[in-house]
Amino acid sequence: MARETPDSSGSTRTKNMARRRDTILREARTMIAESGFDALTIRNLAKRAGLTAPTIYNLIGGKSDILAAIIRDIVEQLQIIQSRADGKTVEETFAKQINDLADHFATDEAFYKAAFIAGDRSGLFEQSSQEGIFAHFLKQPIEACAAAEKQKLLRGNIPPEVLGLQIYGCYRLARQDWANGYFDLNGFRKQALTGIFLCLAADAEPLFREHMMDQLSALERV
Amino acid sequence: MARETPDSSGSTRTKNMARRRDTILREARTMIAESGFDALTIRNLAKRAGLTAPTIYNLIGGKSDILAAIIRDIVEQLQIIQSRADGKTVEETFAKQINDLADHFATDEAFYKAAFIAGDRSGLFEQSSQEGIFAHFLKQPIEACAAAEKQKLLRGNIPPEVLGLQIYGCYRLARQDWANGYFDLNGFRKQALTGIFLCLAADAEPLFREHMMDQLSALERV
DNA sequence: TAAATTTTTTAACGCTGTTAAAATTTTAAT
DNA sequence: ATTAAAATTTTAACAGCGTTAAAAAATTTA
């Protein structure tokens, strides 16, 4: 009998472990989407993945490690979405970004809700470290504000760092309120964009400020 | 022997139960302040209060009931603070309110941090019901914005309901970030007031807008 | 003082995350 | 191909959790 793969070391073993690891994370996502992060118990997860609890500890780790692995995936996807933010104007850039995020969340709303709640709860989005997730995602709105200032859309009375932080805060709060079930994804869109346009209006030059008011009125009418 | 209190029914019994209830809640607060809400276990709480677990269930209820009782107290205190908000101008009113809140949180910072996190986690601050905590606290900023519009400080291009909601959001986000340990109480002050002044600036008349810019600069220098 | 009522405790259930040790499976060497 | 070595999975267990029924103790009423 000819060997299927004449690999030098640990072919079937490594492959099986990788497959099992994927199964575990996939089932974990499903369970979280179905009944929230608190309903994710190691034993049930093991049963659904067709193995036993200690195997999960061996392949991935404890409950916090499972969450960390899932959040890592999400952050990667969010980074891709943020990198695609390229509207002509500042407000288009932000609007596209929020809409893309909402569309992305809509693909598995229950799962993303639970994941963000669990992530916040586990301190995975901490703001102190300069290399953390928070610091990374904050860069973009700051740069967008700086660019808007150069385009003479903003007066520059408020430093881009301050304005960008507030804008990012508007997105975070809307996301949290959505995740907590206070409103749906359309509410998230409206709430996030209202906050962002309001922040921009605070430092806007007259013409751009009127434009922001129009955008805000348009949002209200949704 | 003369009876101490010739009460008609259940004097010592009722009094003892009330005393025990207070002891339980007091110890619960201490435990939360010491090591967070997750470290609050019924058995440990019972031990510290000098009784057993089922008694807690009898006098107060389960873990969520304990939290609800504690949150009820906090909300009462916050309502008092909010009702004392009476500055001459809008921004003074908000500034006094934020500062009073920060001072109040400072009296037992660890406890309030844990309580807000637990409250958020338990859905006690839900936004849908018209009679809920959220709806109640939202009224004040909306009214303050409406008053500022009448004083011709705001242009009125943004409805007071929209502006007030955003302002309340700025406070909530700052509170959450503080509770999550992202910054200290001074950070809370700065973050909340920056957001609030920014919101006001978005709809401000020229003179008031410049005043807001000055306030923002002053905050940055802290 | 005795009976009735109410509160507290004892004891237990089913569940959780996690880990040591045993059993099994896969790899390497003869 | 067979056997020895290594690595992975499972069995079994620990300590802890929230919660509840039933027994014990305490208080009130008659």
C-alpha cells in the first residue's frame, strides 16, 4: 500500500489536531450566537465538537483562551473593514465605515453581539497599551480629522487627537448599546453616525457645518 | 418586668430581620469594593454576615436580587445629585453635575466601578422602557438643551432630544471607560466634559461656540 | 406554659472550570 | 512488520458555584 503523504514528521497527527481546533472554535461561535457567551460551557462545547473537555484545554485552553481566539478573528476582520474606508470626503469615509461594519455584524448578529460583550467584559479592548486593539483603531479617525483640517473642512480649533477620540467613542458607545440589545443595527447606524457628524460639526467651517446639519436631519428622517 | 416595646406584632423578629438584611447588603458592598462583583459569592457573603446562604435567599433573594437592591440605592443617590444640578449657564450645570458625580464615585471608587459594570451586565440600565432608569436620567440633559436654545446659546438646528441623547451618551461612555479601568476619575471628568462641550459646540451660536472652544482648551490643559 | 407560626439551618442537587493520571493513538526505530 | 517511544485523548476527580427542599430552631400567639 502506497502511503498517501510521505511527510517527514507528524502529518496525520498535526492535521487532525488542526481540524479539531477549527471544529472547536466553529462550534463555540455557533453556541455563542445561539445562547450567548455565558451559555458556552466547556463540557457542552466538547460534546458538540465530538470530544471531551480536557482536549479543549490541550488544543486551545480555558474559556478565556477560547474567547481570545474568537476575538482575534473578529479584530482581523474589523481591520480589513477599516482599511477599506476610502470615501471622497471625511463624512463619506466615516459613513462607509459604519455601514460596512453594520453589514458585517448583520451576517451573524447574535454572535457579534455576544462577542463584543464578552470582549469588553474580559478587558480585551483595553486602552492603555500603545500597541493594543484600541490604540490601533483610534489612529484612523484621528488621521481622518487631520486630513479634514487640511482640506479646510475643519477649523482646527480642536486637536485631531481630541476629535478623533470622541468620534471613536461615538462608534464604541453605539456598538455597546447595540450589543446590549438597546437598539437594532439600524439604531446602531443612526446612533453612531449622529454622534460622528455632531463631533465634526463642532469644529466645522461654516459651509461644512451646514452640510453636517443636513446629514443629521437626513439621519433623523430614517 | 416591663416590656421594652409593647408592639402589637413581631417586634424583635421584624427588627432582627431588618438588621440582618442591612448587614447582608453592607457586607455585599464591601466584598464588591474589595474584589469585584464576580468575587461576591453567596456562601462567603453569608459567612461574613454571620449567617447561612439560604437565609440570604429568604431575606433578599439570589445574586441578581442582591445586585438589584444595591443598584436601587445607587440610582437614588444619583437622582439626588442630578436634581442638585443648577448652574447659571448650561455648561456650568453639566460641569457641576459631572464633578458632583466624580466626587461621589470617589467616596468608594472600587465599589462604584464594580456596581456599574455589574449593572450594565445585568441589563438594569435598559433603554427601551419609558419609565426605566435610562429614560429618567435622559430627561435632564434634554431639558437643559431646550433651555439653552431659548437662551439663544444654541441655534436649534439640532433637536434637543438628539443633542441631549448624545450628551447623556458622552457621560455614559466616560463612566463605562472609567469603570472598566481605562482611566481614573480625573480621566472620567475630562472625557465626559470634553464630549459634552463638543456636543454643545456643534449647535452653538458663534459667541457660545467660542466659549465652548475655550472650555475645551482648558480641559486639555488639565 | 403549650401550640402555632415563622425564620434559620442542614443537607443535598446539578452545574461549572480545571487538572492529574490512565488509556489510547500515532510516530520513530529496529 | 514489530516493538519502543512519544504525544494526545479520555477517565475520574476536586473544589467551587447558585439554588432549593426538608429539618431544626426561634419567636409569636393563645
